[in-house]
Amino acid sequence: MESLCAKSRREYNQRMAKFFNRLSQALQKNKPDAADFSPARDAAIGPGATIVQRFRLDAEIGRGGMGIVYRARDLTANRDVAVKIVNSETANALSLQQFAREAEITSRLRHPHIVAVHESGTAETGAPFIVMELAQGTSLSDMHGLTYASVIDIAKQICAALEYAHNQGLVYRDLKPGNVILEKRGFRSFVKLLDFGLARPRGEAYLSTESTRAGTVFYLAPEIIAGQPADIASDLYALGATMYEMITGRLPFSNFDEQAILEQHLNESVAPPSHSRGDVPPALETIVLRLMEKNPADRFASAQEVRQALEQISLASESVAHGNLPPTNVTGRDEEAAQVGRLLESNPLVTLLDEDDSLALAVAAQLAGQFADGAWLVKFESVTEPMLVPQTVASALGVEADPDRPLIILLMQFLREKNLLLILSHCDHLLGACAQLAETILRACPDVRILATSAQPLNLPGETCHRG
């Protein structure tokens, strides 16, 4: 009796055979010879063109060796999408097979952290295309100076996507910062993995003439370089290299010569991230170094294990004080508090111009859970000297003074890695000192938001004011 596994693989192979057959027929339709699939013929495909009378291509947003990606409008569904079309300038038999494989594989993936594929087809020119969810955000490769809270949060989301793909029997094979899009949702980044063009079922033979050494050289696992097929462990190695770059701002291995980089992956131990950034949490560094072990057996066994290890770091950080908000009845201001909260999502500093602490506390009550390090209230009503402003903030946050170091330096070092909401209450009589401190914090601490109450604006770049 045929096993379920064998039956599933047989059905999968049958579907793939039918898919390739349909693709081949579409590519040959109305084409006297292969020369018809050419840059000249496909010149009509570009911004302004509409394919299959439905998808209007508005702008090119990406280009690779296999395809060109356009921002497009689905005129039938009335929504923005991304359309990936085979790049006719570089198309060959292998790339067409890879494109077909990508369409088949990605159409089966349904996960919040993986860009969804809506459908695939063939344009009037004979060029295959894939219609995808339009991920609107910033590439991880363009993000710099990430706090450790952000590194951990982003890495956990990548792990969730990998865990899902691996459970579907797939290996991603191309994890790198350029394939990670960060969409801004509230006060955190939401991960979307792109480009499953190199993804393959685990243990399945590669396409004819396809190299097993697929991927980007800076993130290739040693076993792939040695000629072994990609597997879960090689995806985890690429995750380690990606996290290394997120933490340090540089690649784990780099050289002008590609062969030298491959040799480094094979034979050289990676320098610990703390050699580049001195305050790396030891537990986070341990995870990265384990992911980048040369022997696959020495790495984590799964993306789930990595995610659980990262969650332990988060839990450790939550064991300290999560804020100092007083127990206050702030009911009845939910709608206005939500309005101010939306202002804080897009502005690092919001000033309430009526010095209304009740509104500030209502906002904090709504948002505290969205900040890894909570919400903190600093009251200035009884402070009379401007020079005491930094000391008052440090005292509220629990930052201890050091006679050998300036307090403002200690305060910035404490806040630099924090993801929190800081409420500066009643700034009006200390406006200059509060404005100076707020500006210093916002420049040095990318994951801190400030909500101030004052009769007058602080007059800082990025400030938005709200009057109740």
C-alpha cells in the first residue's frame, strides 16, 4: 500500500509536470521560434503597460537576474500589487524553470511574515509573471543602528517565517537582509520575507544545470560551499549571518575576492559581535555564534529553537521594571488618547499644549504594552532649577549616578538600547532645559518616543503638538 509520504510526493511531481507543460505551451504559443522571446518583443512590458487586460504596471521597484518587479494596480480587485515578470534580457531555459518553480512553491505559502502570491500567468508577449502582495516598507539592508530590542524582535519574526517554510518541507536558500522587508506597524517593524525563487523542497533533486551553491556569497553555509545540498541548518547559518550584520553593521566575512570569502566561511572562525559593538548582550551573542558554527550539527536544530532562545532574552529584559505609571482612573478619554497615540506612531515627540496629565496617562495606558521597556512618567512640577532636569529624568528611570562619569552620558547609555515611552510632565517653566534634553534623547535613542505636557511647544524638529 502506498504510504502517505510517497503519495504526496507523487502528486506533487504530477502537479509540477503539468505546470511546466502549461508554461512551455504558453511560451511557445504564436511563436515561430525561440527568438520571439526577446528584449525587443518584450519592450512593451514596462511602466504604463497593462498585462492580460488587468494588471497596470506603474513603476519598476526591483530587478534581478531572473525577474523584474513592478508596482502595479490590479484593476479587477482594485488594489495595489507587485508583479514579477521574467527578465527577457537574461531569460534562459534554467531561469524559466526556476521562475515556474517559484510560482508553484510560493502559491502554497500562507504566512503573515511571507509575502503572499495571489496568482501567476503569462503575459501577451509570452513572458511568465507572478502577482504578489505589495510589501510596503524598508529593506533590512537599509536599516542601520538597530537597538537590541529591534534585533531580537525582527529575528523572532524571521524565525517564525522560516519555521513555517521548513514545516512545509521547504528550504529558503536565500535568506539575507535584502530579502527582508520591514513594514511599520505601530511602534514596531513587521517582517515580510521576499523572493522564494531559490526555495526548494528538502531532499528533492535540483533542476538540471542548477548549481547547489545558490544564494548570496556573504550568507552561504560552509556545507553548501563544500557541495552539499541546502537544508534547514544552512538556512539557520544564513540567519546567523543576517543577525550578525544587524548587530554590528558589517558582514561576518568580507573580501574583495569571492573565493576568499568562501574560504573564510569554510575555515575561519567569525569574530564575536562584541568585538565590533562592546555592549552586545551575552545571550544574544551566544545565539549568533551558535548559528554560525561550521558543523551543521553544532547549530540549533530548528528555527523554533532559535525563536525560543530569543524569547528568553526578551523575558530576561522584562524581569526589570516595566514602567512607573501610577494607578490612575483615565476612563472616558479613549478616543482622544488613541488620536494622540497615532501621532506618536509617526512623530518622535508629541507635546500636549494644555499640560493635561490625565490625557498623557490615558495615552500611556493604551500604548505601554507596545513598548518593550514600558512607559515612564517624569514630573517637573516641583523642579525649579533647569540643571536638575537630567537628574530628575535619571532618578525616575532608576539610572544611578557615577562620580567619574557625567550623568547625561550615563542617561544616554541607558536609553540608547531602550524601547520606551517617556512622559515629560509640566515642562513649561523649564522649557529650554526640557527641550535640550528631549533633543539629545531623540538624536541618540532611536526607539524612544517622548510625550510632553507644556503650555508652549518645545520647538524641536519632529515635534507635533496637540491641544485638547
